[in-house]
Amino acid sequence: MNILGVDLGFMYTKAIAGDSFKIKSVVGGQRSLAFNKMTLSGANKPVSVKVDGDMFFVSDLALQQSESIYYSLKPDRFSSITTKVLLHAILSMAYPNRETTVRVVSGLPVSHYELYREQLKQLVLGEHRIEVYHGTDRLSSLITVPHGKFLPQPIGTLFNKVLDDQGGIKEGKLINRVIGVIDIGFGTTDMLVTESLTPVERLTFSTNTAVNHICRLISSKLHEQFGVLLPIYKVEDMLYTGEFVQKGKSHDITNVIKWALVSTAEQLLGEIQVKWVNDWEIDHVVFTGGGSILLYPIMSPNFHSHELMGDSQWSNVRGYIKWGKRSWRNKDA
């Protein structure tokens, strides 16, 4: 049985189907490249995707070469051509040049779950005729998705924690506890509380205070200091390098980054404390998502029992795969 776990995130689109696959959630209009053979030789990712008759660059090539960039932070993005292009790109990476049937597990931010679950379902389920290009090499696939499961996104981390790789229970003692998950992504931060793996909805919510908020603060400060207004996808890499390069000159911006991290963490903690006013109800807090690596050291002292998931950017997707195996074991795809 083929099972694909996929996270159509605001900054990255990630999937696991045996191997792991990751591209930036950026799409751009395709243009003719005079040096395409030199530029694209040896590429191991689909760089061009054809959807509804139009060609698009994806991920890094879109950032490098496209004059028009489509980079959606809108919650209803699951009905957009941008997300369809990203889905086709990631499916082609997982199942290149093949005709096959796949079951999919995916998720949505908790505040988007009821509103956009049907959009995500319509996007994923059905027949996908995929045409992608690696340089000048054309690959085509026919992927049929007859079944899917669409979850509140952070519950994937809990499934990753309590289930083994085959979907069996590995940490039974956690199942009956009240667990809070703080899932810090690029476009949203999700707070999910479960008791016996059942969501406690009065304590579960989303906020837009996330990594994009950090990037906007940094972009604003760089505009003040250097007169350059950078899009947020340009700022994201600086969070890890600690430098801004202008006209070949490197500027140390670690103090700006530290200020943005502390400001974002304080705002996020304030929003959490409003909802989790009786935090004694929560036995343990798990931090997950790519942004948790940045904010966990600042936020974690405010909770009596806490941990940072290892490989936190992938934790939800690993949980999706485990849940799919548990749900569909002994069934034919």
C-alpha cells in the first residue's frame, strides 16, 4: 500500500513516502532560460510543472528566475492554482514517472480546519495527471488518490510521539494525559490540547503570530537601517545565518534577530495565557514545527513540563504516516 504524508505549508511543502521530500512553497511564472541546460543540469527536483495548460517554476528556481512570484499566506490557499502546482511537484518527487494509487494523510491549521477541510479534500482526492520537467527531461505520472485523511495539523506530532513506525502504540502512558502542543509554523502557530488524544476544543486555537511575524519585524528594522524593504521569504534564511548582505558587504544582524524573536515569543505567550489561563490542567507541553527551534528556548521556561520534538519541522508529517499505517493496515490501496 502506498501512503503519503504531506504538509502543504506556508513556507515549505513537505512529504514522506518512504523517503522525505521538501520544496519551498513558492511558485513563479515560467520564462525561457537561454542557459537552461547549464542552469538545470543534474537537478534532482522538478523545476517546472505544467498545470491547466500553464508552465510554472517551483521552489528555488521560481525565486531565482521568475519575474512574478506566487507565495500565498491566505488560509483559503487550498483552492488556488499555486497549491495545486506544489502538490503536483511533490507527488512527482515521491512517485516519478509512474502510474499508481496512493492514500494521503494531510492536515490543516486548527483555525482553518472546519472552514477549509473540504477544499483540501477536493484538491487531494481524485486523479492527478502530472507533467513536470527536470531541466529538459519531461516526466509524466498518473497518481490516483481514492482515500485520504485530513487532520487538525498538530495532532500529527502526538501521533508521531505515541505511535511506532508501523502505527502501533509505543508510549501508552501519554495517551491518557492532557497534552498541549504548540506548533510554530511559518504562517500560523497552532495550540492543540488533547485528553486521551481527543482535542479539548475550548483550549485549542490558532494565531498568526508565527515565523512570518518574526520575518516582518526583521524586514521592518532592516528597512529603517539600510533603506531596503525585503520580502519575508528573503528574510527567512537570515534567521539562521545572522547576517544581511548588501552590495557584497555582510552586516551582522544577530541583535535584530534576537529582538524579533523575543518580541514574537512575548506576544505569543500573551495570546496563549489568555486561552490557557488554567494551565494547571495541562500535564505536559510539546513544542513542534520549524519555528519551535527558534522560540522554544525563550518560551519553554513559562511551562512546568515541556519538551522540544526532535526534527520538529518533520514531526507532523511523520505522525501523518504513522496514523495512515494504523488506520489502513490490512487494507488494500
